[in-house]
Amino acid sequence: MSTTQHIVSDGTDLAEFINDRGPHCLIVARHGETDWNAERRLQGQQDTSLNSRGRCQALKVARLLKNLPLLQVHSSILRRCRETAHPIAEANIGQPNVVSSDLLKEIALGVLEGELKDQQSTAALTRHYQNFSRDEVHYRLPDGETLHDAAVRVQRFFGQNEHLTGPGIQLIVGHRNVNKMIVKYLLELSFEEGFRIEQEHQRLYLYFRASNELWSCWMGAATACLTLGYTTTKNGSYA
């Protein structure tokens, strides 16, 4: 992982950073925070809304990206992503459309959706959660999906949107775990490597096809810090 860093103070600085590495840039964002995120409650494909902090996070992304002429904004059909994507598109100089896709939905967590990470409501669900936590890449919950299912969806999404690899700047607003599979797809990583990728609500990933580079953009209070590469977590842990 490179220690190369760039600090940008506004969208103009970010535009210059992207133009220097263009002409193609795909930005991958995670939706803003929901109450279930704050409660450490497993969401999966439950259609939750942003909370006040999540709406502020979406507006922060909108301010940072407003001077980048986005060609299009792609979003999961779930509400928390659409509520993040629309303020970004509405503020953007490129006046992009928001196109929603069910292929970008979060991984279904089946019987665990709505359960707290710290304490499940029944002994049976606790056993499922323990088994799931031991092998989150392969273990399939009842009525749930695995990372492999999400990877198939991501591959179909890119197959249906070949313009995403063309010139210009485009944005995907997805979920923590489907975004892992997006980065895995772009960088041709293994499932284990993809699983360990971390993306908090205030982190963007910028992918440049020409150089096959991925940059992490951490949005602070007044500036954003760009670092070559992606961040990782010890166990990947679903949210």
C-alpha cells in the first residue's frame, strides 16, 4: 500500500487531481448513515432511510463533487442509496441523471436482517450469526446471499453498462458489501481480498482505468485526503 497522499481543499482541487489522471474516472461512494447503522443493526436489503447524520454526509459528498462534471450517477434501488445519490446529482455542474439498478442492492442477509450485531433475538439466530461470522465469504444464511452472489450481480451490472469504462467521470452510490465486490471487479482481486476492503460512509474510492489505480478519498471536516490504494479491515464484517 503506497503512502502517496494528496490533500484537496475543495472540488476544484479534486477536479485538477482527476484531470491529471484522466480521461476516465469512476467514483464509488457508500450511502450515508442510517439509524440501523448507528444501532449496529444488520440491514441487508431492508429499505431503510438516511438519518440526519447520513443526510449531512450526502451533502458533504455533493459539495466535494459539485464542480466535477459527472456524466451519470448510478445508484442501488434501496432508499438509503437514492437519498444519497439525488442531492449529489442535483448539486452537480454536469446535471447528471440518477439511474437506479437492483443489481447494486446490498447483499441479502436473510433471517438476520433487522437483528443487532451485538445480540440476536433467538438462540437459533445466534447460531446463524456465529456461523456467518466465521465464514462471511461462503456461509449462506437462510433466504440470504453470499459475496459470490453479489460478485455475479456486479459483473452483470458492468456488462450492462459498458460506458462506465469510457472517458469521463461517473459515480456509483452503493452499499458497503456490494462496493467491496465492485472494487474486487475493477482491480481483479480475490474474494478474500475483496472481502477485507473497508469503506466507511465518509470515504470515496476513485478508479482510473488508464493506470488501473484506485485512490481512497477520506472526507474530513475541511479537507479531503487522497491516498493511493484501498483501506482494509481485519475481518470485513457485514453491515
